[in-house]
Amino acid sequence: MKRAFSIVAWIAVAILGAGSLAKIAVHRGEPINAMWFVAAALGCYALAFRFYSAFVAARLLTFDDTRATPAERVDDGRDFVPTNKWVLFGHHFAAIAGPGPLVGPTLAAQFGYLPGTIWLIAGAIFAGCVQDFVILFFSIRRNGKSLGEMAREEVSRRGGFIAQIAVLAIMVILLGVIALVVVNALKSSPWATFTLAMTIPIAMLVGLYLRFLRPGRVMEASLIGVSLIIFAVIAGQWVADSPAWAQAFTISGVALAFALIAYGFAASALPVWLLLAPRDYLSAFIKAGAIFSLAAGILLVRPDILMPPLTKFIDGSGPVFAGKIFPFCFITIACGAISGFHSLISSGTTPKMILRESQSRLIGYGAMLMESFVGVMAMVAACAMTPGVYFAINSPASIVGGTADAAAKTISSWGYSLSAATMNDMAKAVGEITLLNRAGGAPSLAVGMAQIFSSTIGGPRLLSIWYHFAIMFEALFILTVLDAGTRVGRFMIQELAGRLWKPFAQTSWVPGMLISSALIVALWGYFLYQGVIDPLGGINSLWPLFGIANQLLACVALVLATTIMIKMGRIRWLWVTVLPMIWLVTVTMTASYQKIFSANTRIGFLSLAQSLTAQIAAGKIPTAKIADTQRIIFNQRLDAAVTAALALMILVLIVEALVQWYLLLAKKRPATLHESPYVATAWAQNFSGVAHGDD
Amino acid sequence: MKMQNKFAHPARRLPRALRAFWRGLREWCGDASYDRYLAARATRESACCKLTRAEFYVEQANRRYSRPNRCC
């Protein structure tokens, strides 16, 4: 009876998921309600978790819950801490969910809602979740070793080296591009700039409280900090209304870029407890609150999706970024579908805290499904606004014009009606001077979120508060990634330089710390600066670079997983990791080729450099702008070189993997697994993690 | 025993659920980390000296932010 009920219930879920997906896929004409997106996503996720993750667990991984995990064996109360599975799920989700699943889908909405939504759901189920899940499991079996260590041991030294370089590359490009998102959200916006600036002294205050006044009382300190930040959001309006203060906080893009570079250096060099850690605590609370609020807002408001399923920009002429759906939709949306960066989290902190091998299914596969849902919600928020408004916010001035009149005329000529008054009224309603030309996804997502929130609480009167709350939320946790990433990048540089000169590897050595901090900041700062001065808006060049670097890391993770599975003798099920890997290699290699060699100057780095060089030679560039143009030419060639280096690493990795797999399959190399020795668990079967009697 | 818990009166189950939520929240945000450290130390012979709450907080922050712990 129970089994029959279960079968009927799962058939109902399958019908709901497939039916909703079919509805959003074939729907044309009238706006479709956002609830179809929620139903399609949740139905597919439920099926995937119940059946596909169970299949991966049973056929590929074969859990052994009699085996003690690293958390049980080491249990040092520091890194290795046995943790309840739901608490660890929260930790893991907070670690993997950054700005990527919010920004990527918002940018990809230029193709219409359909391609991005399908990729978010299918990519997560068949690629992203599988990657996170298997890497977490393999790291648990190897005492919580990192991706680089596992690649070195299980694949080859070269594989490990590529992983290390890929991590550094992705870190540098990621930090540059997300800093650009912040700059585009804050430039010429005194309210948003003031609010974000205030989060720095607030974080330091929280840091001092946690260090000296009430050490380690994170929750109460965070509540004080969050209250102060909400006050800063409200106070921002007073700043914007005061001409003198507004002028002081109206800062250009270039000045903001240098401010962020200085901030990154300070956060890397200052004691962690003073700025970096307290900001992260504040960010985690606000992130959790904002994501749950967005979900609740969508469920309560149930907005109509005004963006069509497919726009005319599927032909590659998109104003937000240039390039066709294939391959650019699939590298624009990385986080939310598959993100190589997750494999660093899955092989870092989480495997040292898990209680049972079987819990890796909920934490590895389940948390990634939740991140995918965040991506779907971001897509809903972006597509719930009028398409004309979406394109006006996200398109650079060089394409749609720098004034509301020009933007309205250009965008209306594309078939998406927009009046200048609409843009002016909207900017006024959210308390901004202008919303035009703010490429990067954050402002349009904030407008979408503000519209959803204000429909629930406060009405149009609170639209400006909600908008700036959303901007603060996005900028706050982008800055958290920025400062934490800068510090980790600093350690990576110190480790690499330490191989050449040993004192550099000592993280407490002050000159080494300052030099490596300056170096990592200079690296990502350069990408940020070139993005800010880029006439095409920066995002057009840098976001695809970030996507390619991120997917390179995913390739490393999938190559590692496949190699381990060959060693485990799971030959029949290799397609589970090999198919996503083939897809990613195809996507990244195609995107790399097009970004380097496309004759379209909006896509190809080299063709734009060539075109600008020809314009200088023909005397078409005014003398005053020649130096700037030459800098842009240099940046295009640099981006082409970076893309080529990433593509080359992917090729070397694949060749390396094929050689290793051949040697293993032909039994010319012993299939030696580097797992930790088996130790039987001493915990009872129903042990849930309340290990030390705390309540 | 397990059956009794499962079908307990909602008025009894609610406080238990709230306690579990509160405990989980403290663990998630890091409030319970020092208690965990003390408990882990108590169950194992440890050669090093015991850290105070403030020392432990600084040490944990340094460890946590020395490796990738926040994703894109």
C-alpha cells in the first residue's frame, strides 16, 4: 500500500515537473506566470534528487556508512568537526552560493527566459550537482584532501599543476569581473555608494566586538551589524537628498575601481578578525535572509514573465554581451548550472565535517539543486520586468546611447517598446539619477527584486528602499567574495613563490605578505580597470572569460572523478561524468575560439584590436583619444592571450586524461586508489551529530 | 519510544523543534564552535595548551579564510 502510494506520488511529481517544463517551453504570446517556473524547477529537482542522485550513489559511489569519516577519525574541534547534516547543508550552501547564480541568469535573460532556464535546470541535474556530489564523496574518502592534491595523486603531477594554475586564473578573473559588477551598480549613485561604504566601518565594529568585547558571539554581533546596515540603507536616502553629501558620494567608475582595489589590499593585509571575518558573517545572514525573501516574494506576488521565451538576440547580436546561444548561454550561466569553483568547496571544508558518507548525497547534490533554484529565481526577477527596461539597464551607452531618449529610441526600434519617461520615472522611483547603462546584472536584478518586494510590503512608496536594500545585498556579498578571494589568492602566490624562495611561503612574513597582496590585487585590479574603461561595457569581454575559466576548473574536477571511477572499475557508468565533461569541453573550446578569432568585433578580441588599429592608421580616431584607444587595443590582445592560455590548459588536460585513462584501461598502469585506510565507525547508526552534549 | 516522539502532541513537538532549530542556527553561524572545541579537547589527550575563547576565535578566523571558502 505504502509502495503504491509512493509510486502514485512520484508519478504526480513527474507530471507536474514535465508538464510545467513543457508549458514554459511551448508557451507563446501572452505573458506566462512565474509559478510555472517554480513548479518546473521544483518538480525536476525532486525527481533528480530522488532518482538520479540515488542512481549515482548506488552505481558509481557505493556508500559505506560503516566507515568512519574524517570528522569522526580526526575530530580536532577545529577543521574536523562532526556536524549535523542540515547544519552542514547550510554551511555548504552558504559557501557555494555567491553572486554568480544571480548575475549569470540575469545577463543570459537577453536571449529570453527559455534557454537560460532550461540550462539552469538540466545543467544542474546532470552536470553541476553530479560534480559537487562525486568530488565531495571522493574527498571524504581521502581525508578531506583538496582538488589539487587529489588531481596530483590520482591523475598525474601535471593534472595537479593544471588544477593549481586554473584555480589562480579563475580567482584573478572572477575577482576582476565581480568588482566590475559592483562598480557598475555604484557609479554615480550616492545612495548605494554611501550604504556600501558604511558596511566597512560597521564590519570593523562587529570585528572589534567579536575580538574584544564578546569573543566568538557571532549571532548577537551579526544581529547588531545587520541592524546597523539596514539603518545605513535608510540613511542613504538622506545622503542622496542632501546636495553636499550627494556630491561627496557621487563617484566615477574609475575612482570606484581604485577604491575597490585599495579595499582589496587592505582586507588581505589587515588581520582577518578585523574586517574580513565580520563582513562574511554579516553577508551570510543577509544572504540567507534575502534569498528566502526573494523566494517568498515570488510565491506571494506570482509575477507575470514579460520577457518572451526567445528574443531576437539569439542570433548573437545581443546588447548585453555578444554571441549566439551556443556557446555563450552556457558559459554566461556557470554558477547555478555547473561551476568548477564548487569543487574547491566540496574538497575543502565540507568533507572534514560530514558524519556519514551517505550524507554527501543531500549535501553535495542537494545544495547544488538549491543554488540552481536561486538561479531560476534570478531569471524570474529579471524576466518579470518589461523587456525594454531590462535592455536599457543592461546595455552599454555605445550601443543604446547615453540618454533616456536615445536608449528609448534604439530599444523601441528592436521591437521592445520603451519610452524615455518610463526610464526617468523608474530611476526617480528607486532614488537614482539614472538606471541606464548599468551592465553587470546587479541593478536590473535589484529593480526586479524591488518590484517583487514592494508588491508584498510597502507598495511603490518603499520601492527605493527595497532597490537599495537589494543593491546593498548584492554588493555586500560580492565584496565578501572579493576580500576572501584576494586573501586566498595571496596565499596561492606565496605558495608558488615559496617554491623559488622559501621565506615567501611563510604567511606571517610581512614583506612577503605585502608583496603578494599587492600582486594579487594588481592582477585582478588590472582586469577591473580594463572593464571600467571598455567602451563595450567590460562585461562583454570579462564575463565570458570568467565563464571559460570556471568551466576549465569543472573540467579538472570531472577528469579527476572519471579517473577515480576507472580505477574503481565503474567503467559501465563513466558516461555520468564523461558526458558533462565532453559538453563543457565543447562549449569552452567553441567560446574560446570565437572570443579570440571571430570576425565580429563585438565578439572577437583580435578583430576589435585590428579594427581599432586600422582606425588609428586611417586617422579616424581623434588625437586626444589615441592613447586610450591604444590601451584598449592592448587589453583586447591581452584578453585573447588569456583566453588562449585557458583553452590550451583545457587541451593539455584532456590529452593528459586520455593518456592516463588509456594506461589504466589497458592495464599498463596499476589502478592504485589513494584512499585513506578503512576505519570502522564507533558511532551508533542513528547518530545525528549532537556529539558533545551541547544541549 | 521513537513512535511516541513521532506522534507526540504538536504542543510538545513545537518546543523541541524550536530547540533543534536554535541549536542548528548556533552551529551554523559559529556560536557553538568554542564549545565544540572544548568538548573535542576533553575527549582526546591534547599536548598543546587550551585556547581561550578569544584566542580560539582568532585562530579559527585565520584558518577559515586561508582557503577557498566562498564561491562565485
